Amino acid sequence: DTGVSQDPRHKITKRGQNVTFRCDPISEHNRLYWYRQTLGQGPEFLTYFQNEAQLEKSRLLSDRFSAERPKGSFSTLEIQRTEQGDSAMYLCASRDLGETQYFGPGTRLLVL
Amino acid sequence: GEDVEQSLFLSVREGDSSVINCTYTDSSSTYLYWYKQEPGAGLQLLTYIFSNMDMKQDQRLTVLLNKKDKHLSLRIADTQTGDSAIYFCAESTSGTYKYIFGTGTRLKVLA
């Protein structure tokens, strides 16, 4: 499978714990996006990488959220001191020079 | 700020046409997109239109853009049960990298 992959697919954690999610984009894609999707809503943009550079971050991305793409390939999204409001589906997408974003299956986070 | 709005539900009979509507607020939108999300599956781009176009047709899909009214629609001809899904409208703007998605329209196709 040469699509976008995300790991883990599901994560249950207790409030206050840190979690980290990984996204592996399509190999030749230099653009990578993170989104958050809650039930009944569309995806909300969180951040964008072009190669290893983080070029845009949403105001939604509080100090507890950090994303990296150290070698311009895979990316990680870390949430520190999780809160119940962080429960959501976290989506990753990648694209090349064209307009098509290819989405991964998402990581569903539940904070108890 | 930017906002994209859609009606929540649409129900049609198999074989009929479906029309899903979307309104947006950002007059500097560059591209407008339609995505499909099926249960347990990731979002899939169906089609997109550049803001200087007013119509795009792709097989059973027709996109209409009224830039003056900031209104986008997706028409699905000969709707099939496999078209049942949530459809998201999204927009992007030149000079920013972010995409703004609507809340999604759940399409139910009745056999």
C-alpha cells in the first residue's frame, strides 16, 4: 500500500498524559498537513509542513500541541497534558505539486 | 474569519440527481473542493474548481460556482447507493497554506 499511513489507529489515554501520533506520507510528497476532526464536523486545519519546514500553524494549535517533520519524510504530532476536549480524530494528509490532498485513515484519540 | 457552511442532510432516491450546496465567506478563495468521506474510510478528493471558472464537469459530477454569491454546488447525476456518504466542501486561499472545510452534508440514497 503506497498511501498515507498513520499510527496508531486508535489511542485511549488518561487526562494529563502525553500522546504522540505518527504520519507517513506518500513517499514523493513534500507537503504534509495535520487536521483534527470531531464528530459531526469537518476537518480543522492544524499545521502544514513543506519538506521539514513548518510553514503554517492554526490558532487552534495550543502550546500543548507540537508537530515535527525532522527529515522531511514522516511527521509526528504530540499532545502534552491531554484534556478531554482533545478527543477527536487526527488526520494527516500529503500532496505533491498538484491540488489533491491524500488523506490517511486517521488516529482516533479518546481522553478519559 | 473564513467560514464554509453546508446543509447537514440530503436524502434522494436511487437514479435521481443529488445537489449538495455550500456557501463560503472568503472572497479571496482560490480553489474550492469537494471531498467524500465514507464510514471507516479517509477523505477522498472528488473534484475541485479554480475560482475563475464557473462550471466543471467530470463524469457524473458537475460543480457549479457562483463567485458573486460565494455559492458552490455539487450535482451527482444518476445517484447510486454507493454514493451514500458525507460530502465536504473546502476552500483554499492563495497566500495561505490552510484549507477550510465545511461541516459536511450526509447524503442518503434510498433504493
